Amino acid sequence: MDRNEQIAALIDIEGVTKEEIVALLTTPKDLAFADVALPCFRFAKALRKSPVDIAKELADKISADLPPYLLSCTALNGYLNFKFSRSNMAEETLLRVLDEKESYGKSDIGAGKTICIDFSSVNIAKPFHIGHLSSTVIGGALSRIFKTLGYNVVRINHLGDWGTQFGKMIVAYKKWGEGADIEKGGVKALHQLYVRFHQEAEKDESLNDLGRHWFKLIEDGNEEALALFTQFKAVSLAEAKRVYDRLGIEFDSYAGESFYNDKMQPVLDLLEEKGLLVESDGAKVVEVGEGMPPCLLVRSDGATLYATRDLAAAFYRKKTYDFDKCLYVVAYQQNLHFKQVFKVLELLGEPWAKDLEHVNFGMVSLADGTMSSRQGKVVYLEDALNSAVEKARSIIEEKNPSLENKDVIAEQVGVGAVVFGALVNNRIKDITFSYDKMLNFDGETCPYVQYTHARCASLIEKAGGFDVKKADFSCLENAHEIVSAIAAYGDMIRAAADKREPSVITRHVIDLAELFNKYYIDNRILNAEDGVKNARLALTFAVKQVIANSLALLGISVPDKM
Ligand code: ARG
């Protein structure tokens, strides 16, 4: 039984189950009132009593025989308020963290459920720029969060590897790039060819026709066209994987748009059969209503579209993975696209259409305004990571010149700062990317949290370890907020999953670090008397562990020294 179940077991209300009570228990913002509270308003009608009276009667009954883990049970304004015995809760919570370590926070509430997460989904042969940062790190964090809760998670990179741009790439490559070392020049070389194509096509319209021609050849499986397409794709993927490695991101499937080339017709046939596909100026569309423009699925020249492939992908995923939920971590610019696609599936009467969900997020731009692809001045994610690492390195050099392994730590700090910076606010908010802000050791940043972790590690090391059996937990009464934050970690993971919002974890870990740093200023840890020292070190250890576990969920490593 966990704490809330124990509490629920104390509360007898006619016609209300223990499960219902557990679901109603809340944690107030201000721990001065209660650690857990039960609002009694819901029961007034059935019991024909005022919530104030209900709370009062329950409080009297429970207080008369208070279990040792409770400090008090009182009634206030229709709420039944429970306060935990401070030292008892500290002991229980810290022992649990010490026992479970990396597993602390794990649960099996998702056991038997499958969740597909479509994220990152970069466009092949285009630069992997910071516009794809959010999808990559939000999706990565959500996949780890759901895994920790026991879900079977399928991580899908729906590569943008289809479209006339690949025909254009081939034309450009054959005209100006052949012999150029694409393998060595990588995506940058490919992108330059693409930019050149557009410059030349402005002068010579026929290049566009040629591009379409070559794309048709790819579609038809022409050998030369396919070979080039495959080569471009391999070069781009190798580069993307370098970035994924640094971010600790992995996928279970790279089935991108091209994968659905032969899987769209059955969907179109089904739509036709149900009379949903209508002709409009030679094109084929589905009227989706609700004030939305029709969903265009086949152009008048017979070409299929992004939406057509997403429909085929949804069917394929349902058939292959039998998901309970399928999340699409994609920028809010595509709100309409997903509404249309989901609506088409609903119109088809697919019962699982309701399980598809667009997890949207805001835009990333640079503080100095350089994120304008119009001027061809995109910022490659890899370059951004390198800059952050370089800056981290110079800060470390200044703060701690004798530190060992500076390169490894600079990588952890620099990459961590970028990832954390993209996850620190509600995902729907636009982000202004600023190295100074992300790498500020005193802000709501990754280095601040990592530094707190290193401080905890160094305290424990200086003490030469600790013995929890000798801990006097009664000295932790003034650490109740920290203990509560540690105890709430599991709830935070569940809330992050429910809201599809990794920022629940980033905010919580920042709060925890701030609470500990305040505590550290006011309470001597190393020079305290034995019982106190061991209790405070156990607390330090638990803080360190929860920071490490939180950052691991976000894909960030934690140095022991920095
Ligand atoms: N490649 C697309 C883009 O960069 C994102 C794909 C998202 N996933 C999907 N199933 N449509 O805009």
C-alpha cells in the first residue's frame, strides 16, 4: 500500500470506494496546511450534510486513533487535511530511495499498453537544424517517461524522405555535383546543391520539369534514380545519427514517408468505397467540415501528399503495433494537418481514430534572430551543440581549472544545457535560444541542477560515505519540503506522462535543487553530530539520486564533479 492508499483506508464514507477516495486526494501547494487533503464537497448531496460537517466528523473520528505516520488530521473549510509525521515520512522516503536507487520513480501502471511516439522525423537531405530540436528532445523525454511507467513504447522516426525535392537533388547532383564528395561533404554539400538548384531554376524553368521527371523515376523504381536517392538518404541519416548519439536518442523504426509509397492505394480505395473521396478541380479530396479546408489527398497530376502518407502510416501502425495511443510530436504549425488527418480516419469510422494525438510545441528562434531559413542562414543542430559545449568548456576552465576530464564534462554540460533549455517551459511556448541563458550556472538551467548534483556527490565523498542505520531522522523536520519533493517524484512522472509535458520534470528538479541549496546554506552537514550527520547525508544522497533520475528521463547525464 502506498501512502495515499493507507490514508484512504482510514476514511469511511458510505457508498464511496477506496479507489474513488485515492483519486480525490490532492497535494496542496502550501504544505503548511496539509501534506494530503480530501475535498469533501462531492459527498454533500448523497450524505445530506454540509462538506464542513462531513470533514469535521471524519477528522474527529480519525484523530481519536491516529496512526504513527500521521502528525495530525484536521478539518478546514470542507477539506479533510492530513499532515504526515515529519520524521516518519523522512525515514520512509529516504530509505526507499536508498533501496531503489536508479529505479526510484519506476512503476508498472502502463503494463500491457502500447504507445507509439512519432518524433524528430527529420527531413532527409535537408539540414538537421535547431527547428527539429524540440520534437527530438520532447519525443525522447516522453518515450523514456512512458517506459519508466511500464508502457511498451515504439519510437518512430517518420523520416521526410519523399517528394519532388529528391528529383531536384538528383538533377543538381548530376549537373554540378557529380564527383563532388557527398560522403565527405555530408548534408551541407547536399543542401548547397539544393540551394543552387533553386537559384538556377529561377533562370531556367525547365529544370523544375526535369526535377519532377527524376522524382517520377524514383517513384517508378528506376535503378539509377533509386541508387542516388538511397545514397543521399544514407549520407543524411549518418549525420542525423551522430546528433542522436550525442542526445542519447534511439528509434525502434525509421519507417519514413517513402516507406508508405505502396501503402496509400488501399486507403484511397477504402475512402472511395465509403464515398468520402470527392473530385475537386481534378484533385481528390475529403471534405472534413468543421470549418476546415478539405483534406487534399491526390493532386490533379496523380501525385500523393504528406497527408496521404500520414493516413497510410496510421493504418500501418495500428496493424503492426496495435497501439493504445499514437502520439505525434510535431510543431503547432501542423495543427491543421493533424486535425484533418484525424478527422478523415474518424469519418472512415475507425474506432482508434480517437487514440491519435498531436503533441504540439512552439517555435525555436535564436536570440540574435539568425534563425531565418529564408536567407539560407539555418543553424545546424550539431553546430549549436558544438557551440554550447565550447562555451561550457570555457566556463569550466574559469571556474574549476584543475578539474579532470574537462572534455567529457563540457560535453555533458553543454549538450545538457541545450536539451534542458528546450524542455524547461511548457512545450507550447516559443523558445528563444540563448547560450548565455542556458549556460547560466545560477539560473533555472541544467548546469545549475548538474552543479547541485555534483555538490551532493562531493559532500558524500568528503564524508567518506554514511550509515543510514545511525541516522536520527527527527533532525529532518526542517527538511520537510525537500522530503516532500523527493516523495512526489513518482507523481511528477505520472503527471508529465498524462500531460505529455516533460517540463513537469524540469520544473520539479529545479525546485528540488533550489530547496536543497537553501538547506545547505542553513544546515551544517559534515560537521554535525553523528546521528544528524548521517540523516543529512541520507537526505543529500536522495536529492542526488532524484536529480540523476530526473535528468536521465530527459536524456541528460550528470557529472559527479564540475
Ligand atoms: N518531417 C516533418 C517535418 O519536418 C514532420 C513529420 C511529423 N510526423 C508525421 N507523421 N507527419 O515537418
